[in-house]
Amino acid sequence: MKRISISLLILCACLASRAWGQEPIDVGWNQFHTLNMRRWNPYENILNVGNVGNLKLKWSYATGNNSYGVESSPAVVNGVVYIGSYDNNVYALDATTGASIWSYRTGDFVNSSPAVVNGVVYIGSNDHNVYALNAATGSLLWKHTTGDVVDGSPVVVNGVVYIGSNDFYVYALRASTGRLLWRFRTRGYVGSCPVVAKGVVYVGGGDDWVYALNASTGALLWSFDTGYYVYGGPAIANGVLYIGSFNGDVYAFDAGSGAKLWSYHTDSYVQSTPAVANGVVYVTSSDDNVYGLNAKTGARLGSFATGAGVISSPALANGVLYVGSWDGSVYALDALTGNKLWSYATGGDVGSSPAVVNGVVYVGSHDGNVYAFGLD
């Protein structure tokens, strides 16, 4: 294992670091990116570098599909875990016990990851629909039909749901009704989960491009051709957009102008969404590695090698980086050094991206289970 040496980081300062633009207080882990749009939970204060090695399985919940299992990533809000499954269902599970609260059956696979805002669960399905479900009961509030599979994950900001579809469009839907506000046509599948900052929607496309769109109108502001598919979502911090491509590169762009600031090349495709905090970009690659990159220069600070490719997006909380791997394990790494602090072998590949809330790590696996790990 190679060590990540990040001498300039001071973990005590992490709570003072803020995302570009206004960063609302995050309640739990309510959508794929978290509200700060960079997969970092600055409010976690239970798990840390010193005790994360004591994580144990609290519970697991078996969904109905053990062939493809769970690639959706969990949202955790008000003591409930929300997640989709390849058995066509969206689940709400008690975060403490794993007991089923409700499930809602769609018409096809659900590998989209939910966003939970104001008592509503928003999620896509391979049956071509975007769903809005009552978070307490699972009852259908509305659905919006697109022209193809919706395996991308929604982001909800200021009463609008932004989501991509394999029909080549990025959609903006009124969160309360599902009414179409605008849609923007790309030239390929849109499986990337958007981020929104300062009135701009940023998203990757299966047509190789990264797009910046006016959040109110959908008008194109800038775009960049990476030369290969962009399925992973972007992250944004301090006016910089970070995103990976299937060409193996991780990019940093000036979020306002679209100017490329730097790129770093890995040895295989990058499908994950970066986590960004404290001057470091954490990202995974199908070359088996988790990378730490200098956020300003793109210089490699170090890497950690798992036993197989990694499409899971890392989650950062209180100095610990959590990530799944196609080797079947979930890992906790020291964000400063890259040292492995803990791992757990599930019964299948882990493409799901962890969520870390109140001392518990939640993640899905292709063995069909949703897992929760805690200190007791």
C-alpha cells in the first residue's frame, strides 16, 4: 500500500471549510452528494481515525435480488435509510434496526440513488420514470416519464429536481408536482448525478462532454469534451468543479468559465464522483485504486490499492474516507495517510457508495444486502 502524505491538511479546521456558495446545514446524508455537493459530511463526530477500526456489523437487510443486488447508494434522513435495489423496489429501513418501514415497487431496476427533501423521496428507475414518494409512507406523489432508462441520481435544490436520463436529456422538474420546467438535450446517455451551485447545474454526459447549464432555464453556459464517456458525477468546492471520465482522467475546471485547470490520469476509467475537503480530491478508478490529489494542482498525494476495480464514490467524514470495491469489501481509510483502518468483506461486488451518519456507515452490495456498521 502506498501512503497518502497530506501535510498541509489540518483536520481541526475542516468544520470551518465551506463549499463554494452558500452551504446549508446538512441533515443526515439526504442525497448522493450531500447538500455541500462534495460527498463530505462535516457534522460526523462519532467515528474517527482512532475508533473506526472497531466498526462491527449492526444489521443487514436482504432485498429480493441476489443476482445484481444493490448498487444504489443510501440516503439517511431522520433515522431512516432510503435505497433502491435491482429487485425493482425502493426501500425505507429503520436506521437503527434495519427493519423494513415500507417498500415501493417500480417497473424495473432501481440503481438510481435517492434524494430526500422536505419529506419526499425522489428517485429514478429503469422503467423510464422519475418518482416522488412520501418519505413516511412510500405512497406515490407523482411520477414523470422520460424517454428511456433513468439510472442517474437526482439532486434537489430550491424546489427543483435535476436528473439525467438515457434519452439524452437533463431534466429540471418542479419538486412539488413533477411538472417539466426545462430539459436540455445532450448527444448521449446522462447517468451522471448533477450538482448545483450559484444558479448553475453541472453534469456529465455519455457523449463525452461536461456541461454547465443555467439552473433556471437550462441554457448552455459552457461545455468541455473529455473524449470519452462521463458517467460519474461532479463535485464542487471553492469555485472549482472536479469530475472524472472513462478516458481515465480526473479534471478540475473553473466552475464559472469552464477553463480547464488541471487533469490527472489514472490507468482505467473513472466512474466515481469525487469527495473534496481540506484541499484534497479523493477519487476512485477501475484501475483498483483510491487516489488523493492536491485540489489546486492535481498532483498525486498518494493512493490505496484495493483488490479490484472501484466505481464506488468515496465518502469523507471526520478524517476517515469510506469506499467500496469490486473486490467485495467496504474500506475505511485514514484520509491523511491512506492507511487502511478497517474493512468488511460482503458477499458481492460493492458499487454502492457509502453514507456516514451519526456513527454508522450504510452501504449496499451486489450480494443483495444493505449493510449498517457501527461501534456497538
